[in-house]
Amino acid sequence: MSRLWDKGESLDARVLRYTAGEDHLLDERLVPYDVRGSIAHATMLHGQQLLQDADYRAICVGLEALAADHAAGDWHIGLEDEDVHTALERRLTERIGEAGKRVHLGRSRNDQLLTALRLYLLDAATSLERSALEVAEALAALGRREAETALPGYTHMQQAMPSSVPLWAEGFAAEIRDDAAGIAATRRRLAKSPLGSAAGYGVPGLPIDREATRRHLGFDSVQEPVTAVQISRGKGEAMLVFELCLLVQDLGRLAADLLLFYTQEFAFIKLPASMTTGSSIMPQKRNPDVLELVRGATATLQGSLLELLALPAKLPSGYQRDLQRMKAPLFRAIDVSAESCAVMKPLLDGVAFRPENIHLDASIYAAGRANRLVLEEGLSFRDAYQRVAAELKKSGEG
């Protein structure tokens, strides 16, 4: 099996397994994006008269066919391919002949990978933003369904102030909308085109047009200078995962409230049977496993973020193979975030509150009573506070 860097020497199988790692599995999601990047690159080469008409047409048709075949499940990246780039170029050359060998002119696997990765991340960010907004809307809908349902507001795990389901739900919805806005803002770093930076030092001796590929692929700008591209590795990725950490943390806190509300001691809510699981030993159990796993997902996101921050932190400039290890935590964070949103929306759609079980302690109105004394009798708030405290103590409620 010939790889893009192969010069004819044999490679120890242990080195291939270790250096390729999970890439052949992780890169499956990058196939359509690598195809897009390769077609844009070929179009630029053709426009710069570096690629003949017939070769250009064969490359574009061949790549589009390979993308369609991959989407249909007709082929997958194997360990022997090493990565998506070798997998595509090898199959392209097998399909269209010598023309397939011409597509790599003027680029390196470094800018080729970053192009595909950033295109994927831009799509992932858009999808995650939409998913977060769907969860926020499910919360808003829950608030509308339970518009008349009162809730105690808690501080220090004790009833503190009167609240309501709409107030509780909209608080989470507002923060999740803010998380969605944070995810959208990651475009600032992700939408810079790295194509044409090659291995980090440009393409000497070739009249390539980086602006042409930027336009073709829809990036916001060309990343300049070329040496900045490798120095920027990990920043856009960590920025996205940081915002996902905040989203999943909010989902986790929401899950923690719902888990408390679902206990027999509280019994504030009912969950749909389709969203709960059972016990293998206790016939009576319906377990809110989904909420527990959403609550635990924060740890997964934080671990992924730490990996993404640590890997490039002390590297010298230029490409270093350490950076390959960023794919696994990056993709893990994206997948867990997407799956958490996808399961929370239908769960929230099925939540029903049980007002008959929701009791607000009489003392919960104490702050409001103190405020009324200020308005009605002109007391200072501190004197009103002391009077209400004394009244509660006398009645046995304080």
C-alpha cells in the first residue's frame, strides 16, 4: 500500500498502527469535506493553468463519485490508508488514472486536513447552535404549558423565594440561547481558510490563488501569513469545545433539577415512560438514566477541553505530529454535546408537573412581607427584615 509520503522504503507495521492511530476511523466524517476542499483546490489549479481541462474534469467527477460511494457505504477508510487523504487520492488514481496524481500539486496534508476539518467544524457549529436553540424552545414550551404552576425557589437546598415553572424554565432557556450565541461566535476563528499554506510555509514557485479557494469554499478570510496557520492549531477547536462545555454544563444543571424533582420525596414531575429505563432486580423502578448521563456529560466535555488546550500549549512553531491527537477529544466533545441536546428536547416535551405535590412553605413569602412593610409603613429594609424575622420566630417558622 502506497501512502502520500511513501518513497519506496518498507514501514514497520507497528509504526503504522501507532502513527495512524484512530485516524482511519475518525476521518470517516471528514470524507465529504476533504472532497470539497480537493475540488476547490483543483478548480484553483485549473484557473491558474496548472491543470489541464481533461484532468480537471476527471478529478472533479472522480471525487464526486467517491463521495457518493462513501455516503452509500460502499467503501471505508482502512488502517492501510492511514488517513482520509491517502484513502481518497489512492482511490481517485485507481479510478481515473494519472490525473489523480495531479490533485496534490501546491498543497500538503497539513493544509488539506485543516481545510476539511474547519469546513466540518463550521457545519458542526451550525448544527449544534440549532440543537441548543431547540432545547431552549422546548423549555419555553414547557413554561407555557405550566403557566399557572407555582414552584419554590431554592437557595442552599432550602425553600427561599416563590417561583414558578415559567420562571424556572425560562431561566435555563435564556442561558442555553446564550450558549447557542457563543457557539455561533466560534466562526471568527474557524472560518479562516488555511488552504495554500501547505506545510506552514506556503508554496514556493507556484502561482496559486488562495483567495480563489477561499471564495469557492465559503471561508470568511484567508489566514495570513502562512506561518500563522500552524500556530493557530487548537485555538478554534478549543474555542468551540469551551462553548460546548458551557452548553453541556447548563444541560447538566437542568438535569440535576429534574432529577431532584423526580424523586419520590419531591414528586414534582412525571417523566414519559419512553424516556426512562428499568431495574433488572427491582420491578417497581423507572430510572431517569438519561438525565444522569446528561449531568455526567460535563466531565467528558471538560476533559476534552483540557486535552485540546494542553496538546499545542508548549509546541514550537510549525507542524508537529502531537496535533493529530486533538481529533479524538474534539470529535468526542461534539458528539456528546449533540447527543445530549438530541435527547433532552423530547424529554422536556414529555415533562409534566404535578401541582398537587408542590408545597410552598409559608416562610417563603418572608422577603416579600419585609418589602411591603417598607412600602406601607416607611420602615428601613433592615428594620422590616428584623420585624419579619421576629414574627417568624414567634410563630415557630423562623
